[in-house]
Amino acid sequence: SSGINAEYGVFLATYTLLISVFGVIGNSIVVYSSIRYNSIQLDAVSVRFVQNLAVADLLYILFNVLPSAITYIAGRYVLGKAYCFINAVITFIPGSVNTLTIQ
């Protein structure tokens, strides 16, 4: 069998779904509270950097972590060649955004 065993797949899927839930909640709170309430008491550049980190994390969770959970649940890669390419591109973008924000 080339796939992962069922018990390990369930564990990985559960783990990635928990990470996704907590990541979306936490990063959404950071973005919302920093915009709505000015709750981050830093200079404007630092606040933008924190917001960009949170948005990049949200994108990574939505486009990389959740599809991994689907793969673990299915026991094999089921998302096709097109998403494989998109996933590779999206993996690169959040890190680039964060790095470019520093400059």
C-alpha cells in the first residue's frame, strides 16, 4: 500500500483540522481587533507587519493546511494536478509577502 494507514490518517486529519480552527480563530482576532479597535499599541509599520503576518497565516491555513487534511482523510492525494501547482505557488506567496513587508 502506497498510502498511509487509516489510524495515522485520522490522527493527521484531526491534528490539521485543529490547527486550522485555532489558526483561523486566532489570526482573525488579530486582524479584526487591530483594525476595529486599534488594540495593538505599536507604530503604524509594526501594526501593518502584524496584520500581514496574520493574513498570510490565514491564506496558508486555507490553501495549504486544509487541503492536507483532505488528503489525510482520503488516504491519498485527490486534489489533482492543477491544485498541486496552485498549492506550490500559494506556499511561496505568504512567505514572500511577509519578507517584502519588512523592507
